[in-house]
Amino acid sequence: MAIADLYIRVSTDEQADKGYSQRDQEERLRSHCFRTGLTIGKVIFEDHSAKSFERPEWKKYMLEFSRRKAEKEGRLLLFTKWDRFSRNTSDAYQMIGHLKKKNITPQAIEQSLDLSIPENKVLLAIYLSTPEVENDRRALNVTNGMRRAIKEGRMMGIAPYGYINKCTEDGRKYVAIKEPEASNIIWAFKQVAKGHLPTAIVRVEMNKRDGRNISLNAFMEALKNVAYCGKLLLRANGKEEEKIVEGKHEPLISEELFMKVQNVLRRKGTKDLRLPGGKAINDERYPLRGILLCPKCGNNLTASGSKGRKKHYYYYHCSSACGFRHNSDLVNELFESELSKYEFQPGIRKILNTIILHNFKSVSLTIKDERSTITNRINALNERISKARDMFLSDKIDEDDFRDIKNRYKSELDELKEKLGLIKKSPESEIETKLSLALDAVTNVADRYRNANLIDKRAIVGSIFPEKLTFDGTSFRTAKMNSFAKSIFLIKKELGGKKRGDQNLKNLNPRLVTSTGFKPVTF
């Protein structure tokens, strides 16, 4: 009697949609073997998709027969229908050929075919291609349905961090805000937008707040997800271009904050995601590690401790053979003294407040002109894109040319819209309040630095000194300084009588600070 192996396959989706079950298939296959006098060999139960033959139980079955020689008497592989065997036409033909080499004949008991007859191969092609067509049609319907839902503003799939999938009593699905995750991701966006801290540090601090361990890749994807500002991304499909649509869910951040973060990420690049200074950045003794440069060789100064006879000693030192090193406590104290150069007494604060307000009024017209210039440029770019679209619709240019034109102006449009938003969000009426907050932040910057935690200390340093500092053992030098901090230093020297020029408040010379330093965006 011939031996027949029974292959019983069902996927979870098919079981739910069509009522297929492994028990029903097994009963029909055993009944067929009993009627035809076949001896049942192996019974393989599979719960996996038939899109490919990368199935756990099938691979075990094939592995066993790959170690044997071809069956002398021949062997049957029975299943109920050909869609139980495969839903991929090309893979199915390859597997049938592979089974024939092992003298194993696949056969569907409800779609029986004698493959030795050439004409039956036409029916085999129909039986094999029909399930694949069904799969492709189902996938296309799902894709179209999801795209239609996104166009209507509905978020599809698993909600991102800070949101949660919910369902109403009548079965309507929606996305809601989830705390404390929502507050954490808002905090992360604000920290990244400042541009002072590496993105990796922000991620670590957010994980500490939440108690989770979100990976760096997942965190970067979250920062680029437009869903957080109340919008959804509709990806390109065929001739339909990629575009942003308004979502129905509640936004966590403003569009302005989202665009700030995107500009920070583009400006930093992936190389700035790593922590400057390595692992010791978490040591409170070395807030300047990775920020200082060696005056002898120009390399980064690292930091470490050494054990003496009675206590431990801690140093900033060069990692090369030049031998430069200094006590970390002494260097930290010198840096705090350095910061005191950029703070001033309350009396000077009043004078500086008057100077800045006077200069701001003198440049207000420039701000209005800039707003008008940006608006005109945005309108011009939109008009060019509109003309290109009309030319594309009239077949004067092809699709590739139209996309090139649109992509060429897209980045410039985004930057201009962000600038325009910043100017509109900072009206002249708010300058006094913003100026007061800004001056409060720098009045006692040395004390603020001294009492801050490690991350805040590095943020303060980064806001004043965009580039690394060279420490020569007694003082600090840098090629670049924040324009606002530099202006404070010059004004302090001017008011202290160390700089030439008229200091009469009736003649408040705008030469002390450039107009660009007092745009509303500065505060």
C-alpha cells in the first residue's frame, strides 16, 4: 500500500474569516485515505501563512527528507486544496519540482489532478494562481482602506508613544492621550528643540522619568513623527505623491515646536548623537569632560581619578603622551569664575534693559520688513509649484520633472514657514516680558551653574560656548562665543569704563549690540 503524508495548514486569519479548522481538514484527509486504501505516514499540522514556504513545520518535514535518498516506491503528500499547499504560484512550482526529485507527489483530494497528463497543468496553473490573486486583491483592498482612513485623519496601526488605542462602546476605534508618556515625550521635544544637549542624553533622561527603556532608533523615529503635532503622513503610492494631512487626534506639541526639532536634527546629524566624552559624562565631578581641549596637542581632555595614600585625587588630563593634567576641582572653580564675567549687578541690569528696549524699537521696522519679505517668498514658491502642477496636468512636463521641482522648493518652504511662525509668535508687545526672563537667566549665571545638576551644567556651557574651550592651566579660550553673552561682556566693560565711547543714557548707541541679537527669536 502507498504511503501518504497529510499536510494540514490553516492561518489565524483564514480560521476567523472562512471557518477553516485543522480538525475538519484532518477528518477529510483520513476519510480519503481509508476509502482509497492509503497508509497514513506523517501528519503535519501547520499554523502559518502560505505566502512562502518559510513555515516551521514544513521546514522540518523537508529537512527530514533532504537527508534521505529518493523514495523507491513513491510517496504522496495530501492536502485538501491547493491553497493549503501554497498561495504563491512561482514558489509552488519550484517546490513541486523539488518534491518530484524525492519521488514525492503533492495532491489535493478536492482538486485532484493527474500531473502526468500535460493538459492538467493548465488546471494546476488555475488552482495555484487563484489563491495568489485572492491574496493580492485582499492586500490591495486593505491598503486602499488604510489610505482612505488616513486621508480622513484617522491614525492607523499601533498608537505611538504618548498615545493609546481605545474603542468606544459602539465599537468605534480612536486614539487618546496616555499619561505619563505624553508628558515625557513633550518634555523630550522641548529639550531637543533647545539644541544644547545631545539627543542620546535626552533619551536617557526621558527613560529615567518613565522607567522604560526606549531604544535610540525608536526615539529618533518618534522625534520625526508628525503625528505628535496633530498631522498624519500619507506615503506616496503609485502616481499619488506623499503628503501631510490633518489628523483627528489631539496633538501633543505645536507645529512650530515640531519644525524646530527637525531643524535641530538636520543640523546635528547622526555624529552628534553620541555623548561627548564617553561614559564618564555621568560623573558629577567632571562636568567639563569632553568640552575642554589640551593647549599642547589640541586633543580632548578626558578625566579620571587616582588613589593616593590617604585619599583619591581627580584630574582633567590629556589622553595622549603630552602629560598635561590639572586638578578637576581647581578647573571647575576657575570655570565658575569665568562665568562670573557674564553676569552683572541689578543696577546694571536696569541699564541693560533700557538699552535693549531702545535698540529693539529701532529695529522693529526691520522685523516687519523681514516678515513681509518671507511672506512674499513663500507666495512666490507656492506659485511656482502651482505652475509646475498645471504644466504636469497638461502633459508639458513628465511626473519626474514635476517631483524634482516640488522637492527643490519643499525644504526652503519649510524653513521659511518656521521663520515666519517664530516672528508671528513673538509680537512686539511681548518683548518686555521676554526680555525680563532672559535677563533673569543671565543675572546670576555663575550661581545657576554652581547649583545645577550635571545635565543643566552642560546645557549652560553649550548655550554660552558653542565650540570647545582650550584650558591653558589658568584661563579658558574659545574661537566662538554666544553673541548675547559676548554682548553682555562688552557692555559690562563699557559700563566699567574699560571701553571708549559715550556712556550717556541719552545717547544709547546701538553699536554695542547688532540688531540681529534682539530679534524676538533670541528670547
